Amino acid sequence: MSSRYVCRRLGAMAVVLLGVSLLTYGMIFVTPGDPARTILTQQMGGQTPTPAAVEQFRAANGLDDPFVVQYARWMGGVVQGDLGQSYYSDQSVSAMIVQRLPNTIELAVASMLVAVAIAVPAGIVSAVNPESRADYAAQFGSLVGVSMPNFWLGFLLIIVCSLWLGIFPVAGAGGVEYLVLPALTLGSGMAAVITRLVRTAMLDALDAAYIQTAQSKGLRERIVVYKHALRNALVPVVTIIGLQLSYVLNGAVVVEVVFQRPGLGTLLVDAIFARDYPIVQGVTLLIGVIFVVTNFAVDLTYRRLDPRIDLKGDTA
């Protein structure tokens, strides 16, 4: 892998992240409503703040400055690791994100493990036994998983596993028992997508000439399937897993609200309703960073899985 390719990708990542930051700040800047008036009204218990108090709040938080000035000031802080202060708690946004981030990472990793643990075996069995009962069951399960909304499945699991059976807690965060239902809720949708892709990739790999050669040599079916076919089928699977790991952060917003997990999802939703814009900007930028970095890591993984892939753009 050439250093030129890595430098080029890092430059592209910087441009993308700059665009994400500009869009994030710009969309919030043009959002209808006055955050100063909204925040002061809530702080005063529903009473209408005076115009003087609103103007004082706006001046204290730099909301009277032009967009370019506000954006440049915010980006200057971002470069130094300062995402600003919360309008309500006056806490550092960076500190609040660091406090909530472990719970979201825990949910994302657990959901991905659930998805892979379900999808890879199901996809392999489905591809090795096409048009069998196992194949039809895997395809039906994939269809149901793709079609089922996360929030609906989350409420269903709460009703059955928490309220009826009393096996798992309804909401909150803590031990493993608090993670099972959210991980199943978020991981089931990803498992459905990955299962279909594993099945398709394995069917293509099993029809390849090198697989027929390996079978003609008398190799065991297990070796042919797992050592030869699966490795070559993993390239598109790794792609979708990497993308799903990024999109899981979007799903975590819904799942964390359903199960009231104190993660980035609940932090973002609460900030949106409260018009606490520094938190919204900080969390959105972080999600953009994770998405871009994950895609870069997926590209680097290609070469490890298939040496024929040339990341430099030249002939391998």
C-alpha cells in the first residue's frame, strides 16, 4: 500500500469533514426559532423573558455575530478540541460527549457482534444449501428483519422480555443485562442486511472455477467453504459491515431513546428539543468523523483480505 494513497485519502477525509462541519453549523444557523428565547423561557419556568434578557443572552453567547464569524470561532475551538459550552448546564460539550460515548460504543459493538453472529452462519448455510428449508428460513428472516422498524421491535422486546417475563430490565444502563435487549433490537436489522449479502457473495464464490478445482482435488467441504470460498466472499461483506457500523450510530439514537440509555442518542435528542445547539453540533460532527474514519479503515482492510485489490489505482 503506497503512502501516496494514504495521504490522498487523508486529504479527502479532511475535505469531507470540513463540509460536514459547514453543513452542520449552517443548518442549525438557519433553523427557525430563537434559541435564546426558548432557553430563557425554560430556565424561568415558562415565563416570557424580557427583550433585554434575550439580547443579553445572545450577546453573551455570540449569537448576534454574523454566520462566518460564529462558524470561524466554533471551528477554531474544534481544532483545539473545544466543542463549546452547553447553553443549559454550562458544561463543556466535549466532556459531556466523553461521558456518554462509552455507552454508545458499547451498544454499537454489541449490536454488531449480534449481527455478525447471526448473519454469517445463516448466510453460509443458506448459500451451501440453496432452495432448502434453511435457505427459505434465512431469506424470510432477512425480509422480516429489514422490514421491521427498530423502535417497534424494541417496544415488543420490552413488553415480552421485561414486562411479561421479567428477564431483563426495562431501561437504563449498567451490567450486561441492560445491554441485551438494545443490542438485539439494533443488531437484528443489520443481521438481515448482512445475511442477504453473505448468501449472495458465497453463492458467487462457490460457483467460481477455483472452488471446483479445490473440490476436484478431494478437499473436505468444510475446508473448501470456510478457507477458500468464505475468504473471497468477505470483501463485500466487510464493506457492508463497515458501513453498518457507521449507520449503527443513527440507529442508536432511536434505540437509546426507547430504552433510555444515557448515550449520544439521548444526548442528541434532548439537545434538539431544548435547542442546545452546541451539543447538537458537537455530536453531529463526531458522528461524521466516525463515519469517514470507518470508511477509510474498510478501504485499508480490502488489501488484507484480497491482495489482488490495488488501492493505488494502478494494475496489481
